[in-house]
Amino acid sequence: MLIVVESGSTKSDWMLVQGNSRNQVSTIGFNPYFHNEDDVEEELRKNCALVEIASEVTDIFFYGAGCSIPELNAKIERGLKRIFTNAEVSVDHDLNACAYATYNGRPEIACILGTGSNSCYFDGEEMFEEIPALDYVLGNEGGGTYFGKQMLADFLYKRLPLELHDELVALKLDKASIVDNVYIKSNANVYIASFMPILIKHKSLPYCQQLIREGLEKFIEIHVKCFANYKDVEVNFVGSVAHLLSEELMEVCKEQEINVGAIVRRPLEKLVDFHLSSTNKQVV
């Protein structure tokens, strides 16, 4: 049995492949900046569907947010091997998953717009990043944490429109609870991004329209225009924010003369197809 995992910071999608059968399972997202091998093992043991088939798994391809250097990848790998003891485990960056899932035979700029944001150039063989992703404290332009951070700051600064302000008040938010979740508790990035649905709900408000446009324009300026040939190749997007803000994203890209190819909310199916076709692997 083969498993392919696409993990953001908020959620992981698992595809269990055996013969012609594909079954999908979901868990929390695993990011080595916030989770170690004990966290991975503990969380996976709660998932009966995965525990029941663990001994049958021969190969796992895990693509995750934050999995960009060997030392960090090893945390996730060790946690997975505690559960899937018979499996060969490969841990790689979620940016690779984005590129593999959107590649259609032509060079591309592959972009992630989910909880976080990132981009790379991929020609089918070579992949490179022009600039680094700086995560939610310094970067994530256009991602869920970028928008959530702006909203929370404006809430505390009393700069939100009344409709948005009242909705956050109804959640019993105040400075103490926000500071606790952002600066003290773990998984601050997931907490910050959790306010993205409220922005989507009220995106017709002028405040939200301006915030969305500014975030997407920043992403394009920093993460797409950094590639000298950005006007000459297809630019593809993966992630929940890209999907939910697809109209706004298309508009900004059109203004910047950017050729948008695919916008994929969840790349898992296409990622599995890529693996099976590239390895010609028969999974039994």
C-alpha cells in the first residue's frame, strides 16, 4: 500500500492507494516548526483508519509545510516511522507537492496560497525558489495568517468596520485572549489563520476588499514578480485561500499581465497521479 500526504499547517490530507482503490483520510497539519516526532505519533494513534492499515503500508510520500531542510524533515519522518514500521518514508516540502500537482508539461511558477504562502519555478526537472518563505511572523503575504494577523491587529486598534468588530466580539475576543493565543500557546499560525472564514464571509465590505487586494498584490509583487520570466510562463496556484479568493486573484493577475493556469484547492489527487505516473508503480 502506498500513502501520499499533502500537509499544510492546519490540515493534512492522506490518500491510501492499493490497486485501483483510493481512500482519503484527514488529520491535523504537521509542521516541524511546531510539531516533533512525539506530536506526530500521538496524533496518528488517535486515527483508527491509519492505525488499522499501518502494517500494510510499504511507501509514504509526505509533503508538508515547513519541511524544507533535512533536520526538520527528520522530525516528521521519525514520527511516521513509529506508526508505519514497514514503510519507506520520504518527507519533502509542500512546495514540491504544489509544483508536481500543477505541472502540465510546460515550465511554470507554482504558488501556494493557504495558511501560508510561497512560490517556486519548475520546468519538469529542476525546481528552485528565488526568495525564501518567511512564515507567519515576517511573511506569508496573501496567506491566511497574513489576513488573520491584519484583522486581529485592526480589531485591537478599533479600526474594523462595525459588522466585523461585532462578530469578533461575539467570539469573546479581547486583548488578553488574542495575546495568549498568539504569543503564549502553540500553533499560533493556525489560530491566526482561523479568522480567514470571517474575512471571506464579509468580503463584500470595502475594508475586506481593500485588505484582500493589498494582500494578493503583495504576494504577486514579492513571490511571482521575483522571477524574471513571470510574464512568459504559466502561473499556477494551490491552496484554500487561492480557491476562496479565486475571482480576486484572477483580477489582480490580469492587471499584472500574469497568465494564470490552474487554481487547485486540494492537490492530493493530482499529486497521487504524478507519483504513480512518474514511478510507473503498481500498488498492491
